[in-house]
Amino acid sequence: MIPKLIDESESHCFVVDERNGLWVLFASRDAMTRGGVVQPLWCREAADRTTLSALLRWAAMRRDQWAAWGRLGEATGSEVLNLHLQNLLDADPIAVVVGTVMQRGEDPCVVVLGEMLSSGHGSGFEVLHRHTFASTTARSRFFDWLNADDNMHAVEELAFLAYNHGTDTIDATMDRIAALPVAAPPERIRARRKQPTAMS
């Protein structure tokens, strides 16, 4: 799951190999910052850029497990970690994001941010985050803003915020948008996706 706050000092991280942009490596952050040749605990080549993005998303959705994966790899070796991650990938294959969706929840104060996915197991919807506004009026104001001209891009950008900074950041952003005066100019979400080389 995506953490509430992204800790950029995590002990382990995923990176894209700069020498070959389709290889994803998993290694200790210390090894990444020392410079020189990095000996990864795990690596995998993506078939293309779409598959690469899907693999990075798969890893990002399991960010709360990175430290445990790092400890496993360091204690038992790359082969054991590779088998563990392959079993996870077999059980829950990587999925391509077809679209990002914002829906009203059953609770009149709740909105649900999720992604429509397509994988070898078919298609489906995965919830990224549920946000609860302070009131039904705040939720209505947020959707009024979202449905205004030029603001639908914000749904995807809110997902980027979650992946890059954690769900607390999108909670604060959505509350700020809901508090905007009706006549205020559109809120611009600064959510440009960072390069996946840091996965943070």
C-alpha cells in the first residue's frame, strides 16, 4: 500500500538502470549513494516503456514491504529474494494503468481515488486512497472544481502525488481545493512525476 508519508531515507529502493532504461534494480539506498557499480539484490528487465511503468507501479504499491525485502535479500541472498518476488508477481501480476478515476464514495463525505487496470488476469479497479472531506459541502465543492474546464487532468496528478509523496499530501491538496472560493482561479496541482530512478 502507499504510505501516508514517503520517507526518502528508506533503507532500500527501486531504481531504473541509467545505462539501460528498461532494467529495474532493487538495492540498498546506501549502495545507490556510494557511487560506482551497484550490486542489486534483485533486477528485472521490462519488455518496453509501458511494461516498465507497470512494474514500477507494482513496486510502488508495495512500498511498505521494501525494507523487509531488503532484509531478506541481504540475509539469504539474491536467489531467495528473486524467488520470493517472483512468487508475488505470479500471484499478483503487474498491471497496466488504463485510466485514473475519482469516484464519490457511499459516505457523502468520501471520495475514492483509484486506477483502472489491465493485466494477464483481466481488468479491474484498484483503490489507491479514500479521502474524507469535513462536510458534504466540501466534497461537492471539490467535484465542482474537478468538473470545471481544464481540471480533469488533476485526477491523474493526484495519483502521482500519492506515489511520490504519500497519501497525506493528496488529503491536504484536496482539502485546499475544496476550500477555494467559487470564483477563484483554478488550483494547479504541481504533481509532475519524478523520474522513476528514485521511486520517490
